Amino acid sequence: MQIYVLKFGGTSMADHKTWKQVLEIIKKYEHPIVVVSATARTTRQLVRAGKLAAQDKLEEALEIADEIKVRHNKIVEDFLEENPSEKKTLILDSCRKNTEAKIGKLNKLLAYTQKAGTLSPQMSDAIASMGEQISSYLLAQCGLVLGILTQHIEARKIIKTDAEYGRANPNRLLINQKCGSLETVLESGFTPIIGGFYGEAPDKTVTTLGFEGSDYTASLIGGAMSATAIEIWTDVSGVYTGDPRYIPDAQPLLELSYYDATEMAYFGAKVLHPSTLKPAQERNIPVWVKNMFEPEAEGTRIVRSSDHNREVLALSFKTEMAILTVSAYETLMGYSFLTKVFSSLKDHQLAVDAVNTTEASVTIALSDTEVLDQLSKEFIEIGHVSVERGKGLISVIGCTIDKMDGLSGRIFSALGNTKVDMISFTKEKRIVNFVVDEGETVEASKAIHQAIFTG
Ligand code: ADP
Ligand code: ASP
Ligand code: MG
């Protein structure tokens, strides 16, 4: 059986028209397993509702919940209006009931959060997952209208994780076992539709895999099922040399290696969740990134090895970064100083994007999160600490060193007067990172991209 795991993101799930397009794509496959995100904007709205409830603004939070309900009911109504079905009343009824029940649960979670006066990570996940819980059920019902034997499968039954709320780690062994049930569904001719992004901890509470986590759900299932391919359907025709939303001359890449795609995702290319490629890589499953709105466009194929002939493969950037510098009180602390710094980072499970060190100081570029203040306090024990927020990180990825002649000059002249706070380069990893002011990140990225690719 040739199994394809197809994932459709928020923009693909925007309204009844895109739902139809999604279902038309699904229809073309013999044995698809479908993973869907929440409808566009919903996750962000849910997160906001959770925060409002914690700030004692329950009424506003409940209004958001109601708006989500109304919007989803409308999508299904419009879908049924445009795609007549004998089962219309039945489907409409079951959709309304399901959405009503989910929103009822959401309202309870919000009320609980208001009472608690704080949004616990566990509550936050339960709330944030509601978008996928609702969208996956409704899309499966709409599939029936088009004659597809869609079957909604509750993600919690498949995606088993630890209890690290907000960025739960999948239990691959259990997921492999649970995916056995999907095979049975496929064998009976049904198409499973599963909500991405969330799963279940051992104590049966809801967890999430981190923002943009639906991509990861798809690859976890694809890996467990040894799928023929995993296809990430989105709103652009593949992985580009730079974010096409900001970099007008960015070009789609036909092929990429798992390694380079992971680096791009890690350094800000939102088109893929950074963990997506791991399960695929383990079983050598190709991952495609394809455009929902231009299904004929080739897209990008991500495979084990892909030789490229370019000086540079791509450019990624991310904002909301910070630079933290710790300068040791005592010089000549050597590795014990670095050990202290890195063990604190480990304690807080903080990933670092770039590091520069001298004998008695270390400068780290990392995402600006609430933990940063706590971290700075801890570092005061070993040295002077400075934190600069409001930074952006630009990463030039896949630099082929023997072709770098002249490239660094071009990059630096493209940077012009941009104030650069930090530079790091790793020959082995073929990456150059620049930290600049957040407000200059996009312009500097555009200029560097142009210098590299259109010269
Ligand atoms: P989905 O809702 O389908 O998950 P996302 O918004 O998460 O879609 O990802 C698609 C978006 O990723 C694109 O619209 C694009 O703006 C952004 N993006 C960032 N970097 C890249 C890149 N290198 N190639 C393609 N898209 C990128
Ligand atoms: N809906 C989730 C998010 O916005 C997961 C996803 O879309 O992949 O992060
Ligand atoms: Mg995404």
C-alpha cells in the first residue's frame, strides 16, 4: 500500500472555498492520511483568549470563543450551500453539535483559567489545541459531502507525548504502535483526517508540539507508517531561497537535503517546523512542500542528499531575538566559566542560535523569551551581564566555501550602513549568521539576498 501523508496548514483551511480545494486534492490520492491545522488565525485567537482569561477579562475571552464558533459554523453552512448533499441536515447537525461541545469545553477552560488567575502551560495547551480539534472534525464531515470516505481520527489516540506542555516530545514507540489503527482505517477504504499540532501526555492531558507543529504531526505519522511521501501543502510553491513574503526576488528550490531544510527551518523559514524532517530522514521518506493554490507547480522535494551548485543555498531570518553577554568577574576562569553559562542554558532548555566567546566572555544570540530575565539574574553570580533585546538574526545557509570568493565582500557591501551586533561563521556547517537591529532585519535580508542571488 502506497501511503501519502498530506498536511494542510492554516491558510489552506481558511474558508469553505479552500476546504473544497483541500478535499479535491485529497481525492486524487488512493491512500492518503490527512493532517490539518486549525483554520487561519484560530490558534492565535485561542492563545489570546487564554491570556485574557488569566488577566480576569473572561468576558472578552468568551467573545473570542463565540466568534470562533460562529466562524466555523458559517464555513460548514457555506460549504453545504455550494456543495449540495442529501445528507445536508445530518451533516450540519453533527457539525454544529461537535463545535458546540468543543466551544463549551473551551469556555470551561477559560473560566477555570480566570479563577486560577494564571494560564498554566497545561491549560494553555488544552486551549490552543481547540482549533485543530474543531477543524479536523468539520473537514472530515465535509469530505463526506464530496463522496470521500473521510473518517475523523482523534489525534490524542495517535500522537502520544511526554508532559512537556508547549513543546511536548513525541513518544515515538507508542506513536508507531498507535499508527497501526490507521492502517486498518486505510485498508477499509477510509481516509483518516487528523488534527495536527496536539497530542496527549501519559496522564491523558492535552499537549502541543509547539507552534507550527502540524507539520511535525504529519512527519511523525509518515515516519511511523513508512509512508511513500509526506506532502506539506501550503500557500507558496515550495521552499524558496528566502521568505517570498518579504523577499520579492526569492526563487523556489526544486530540491533540498533534510539537513539544509532543517537548518533553514531552525533559522526562521516558517514554511516548515524545524523538527519535521527528523522522522522522515530516519526512514528516508521524501518530504514535498507544495502549493495548495497552484497544485500543478512542482514544489520542493526534500531528500537525504542533494548536491547544489550554488555559492549559497538560501537565506532565512528571524526577529524577536536578543543578545546576552556575560563577562566573567575573574579572568582565566576558562572552561568552568563556559560550563556555568551553558549548564544554565541547559537548565532552562534554551536553544542558542549563535555564540561568540573570548577567554573571559561569552555572547549568545537567542530568542527573546520571558526566561531571559531569570537567566540574567543567574549569570550575575559569575559575571557582568548585558542583555540587548529587539534584535533580528539573518542566516546565510549552505555556503559552499570554495565558491565563497568575493561572496563575503558582496554580503558586507550589501549590509552597507546596517549596524551589525554579532557575526558568526562555521565552515563545517556552511552558515553565516548576522545579528542586527530588529527593525533593519527585513531590509538587510533583502539586500543580502539580492547581493547573493541576483548580484
Ligand atoms: P501553513 O499555514 O501552510 O503552515 P505557514 O504560514 O506556516 O503556512 O508557512 C508558509 C509561509 O512560510 C509562506 O507564506 C512564507 O511566507 C513563509 N516562509 C518563510 N520562509 C520561507 C521560505 N524560505 N520558503 C517558503 N516560504 C517561506
Ligand atoms: N495551528 C498551529 C499554529 O498556528 C499549528 C500549525 O498550524 O501547524 O501554530
Ligand atoms: Mg506552518
